[in-house]
Amino acid sequence: MLTRRRFIAISAALAPTMALPDTAIHVETGMALGAKVTLRLGHPEAARLATQAMAEIRRLEAIFSLYLPDSALSRLNREARLDAPPFELLDCLSIAGAVHHASGGRFDPTVQPLWAAHAMATERGRPLTDAERDQALARTGWQGVILTPGTITLRPGMALTLNGIAQGYIADRVAALLAEQGLTRALIDTGEMVALPDGSWPVRLADRELALRNRALATSAPLGMTFGGDGVTSHILNPGTGRPALPRWRAVSVSAPAAALADALSTAACLIENEPDLAALCDQFSGATIESAVSL
């Protein structure tokens, strides 16, 4: 079956990349949530710190993965209830809720039933029918998610995906771990980037180069990944209609103090029609900025 893991494993051509190599930096690579992770660390004990960071990534993947059956997210989706949830899951969902509200519902992790329905139809070689879409859409809605310190509950039939925010959240947690170990020069790239305070990291966006320092960056490209690889049917779904986004942008890049926030905002931005509204969305969060918005 065509899965989100397969989509994520394909690098979007418009995703930000490092512009220049730095031979003085220790580079470590791995995987998280099906996507490549690259750590660039400037420290005498970089190899040891990289090992700790990769262990942290594996720990967090066991919380956020849709494809590990015993992950916290998988258990929540399967049982519609998770008691004593990990702090990281509650924290990530709280950020998701804030962006959901600020974006007028454009960012909505409850679209997983829709995503699964579209993927299944694509695997069968046909479009999703209206009836199938309506059935999946009926199982979505952020109001069906209830968060308390001791329990997360979903309305029966619902399921969450955090693939529009979890990669950024993992980057944030790895950055915090490294900073606690005294590292000040690093670029963490889980698909979304976090740069620690020392040094300036040249990153290529779709239309320019950005010097990233003490900041996070995320880019979303509606047609960077498409259902069936058709180059037309965006993997980003409109939670209001249940249909793939009608792309207005080649790519939208958002910087913010935290990668989870930048990740969620860049995803929501793909469903916004114009630059003033993009700016208005980011203005609701201190330090969030549209760095690049390239129209089709």
C-alpha cells in the first residue's frame, strides 16, 4: 500500500538545503519518521554527542511514529484513548492546537482518515469517490480531540497524524538536548532545521539563500510530494473539503523560534491564497516570519 512513510522518504526538490560544506563540522546521518536526518555538530566531542542525539531521535520516534505499532500515537489512534501520555505528545498536540486555531482550521492533524482514504484509492488506481471522502471527512475535526494532563481521547473512528509538525518537534528536542550538553554550534536537520546560536548556516531556499542562526526553519511544497507521484495531486489535504490542496505556492518557508511551530505554520500556509494572509498567520506567533513564498 502507498503510505505516508513512502512519501516522506522522497525528498522534495524545493526543501531547504545546506549551501556550502564545512569540513570542520562532524556530520552524522540517520532516519526519523521515514525521512533523512542530518546532524552537523561543531564540538570536540561531536561524535559522542551525535550518538546521544540519535538515541533521542529513536526515543521520540517511538512516541510519534504512525508505523511503529507500539508507538504512543499508534496506540492512541487504535484505542481512541491514551492514559498517562508522554509529555512530548501532549506538548506537540498543544502546539498543533494553537496553530489549528490561528490558521482557521487549515492545520488539522485529524486528517489522517482522509489521508489514508486517498492513499488507498491511489493504490487501487482510481480517484477517491465522493462517498468515500464524506465518510472519511466525518471522522475528522479537532473538536474531537480532548487533552488533559493524564489522558488524551479521540472521538471514536478518529486518528491523528503529526507528520506536519513532529519532524520539527523532534528537531527542537534534539537541539535542546545538545544545548544542555554545552554544544552551541550545530545544525539539526530532520526535514525541518534548527540552528544553535554560534555560527551562521547558509541554507538555500527556493528563491534565495538564507543565513540561519539561533532559529528554526521549515519549508512546505504542496507539489513536492503527490499522491501516486502524479505531480498534480498534493499530499497536503484541505481539512474543510477533504480534497488535496489546490496549489498556489511552489514552496513556502517559515522561520520561527521553534521548528515545531515553523513546521505547522508552513503546512497551513500551503492552504492560504495570498502573501498578506500568510504574514497575518505568522504575526499571531512571536518571532514567526515568512522567509520565502514562491508562487506557481
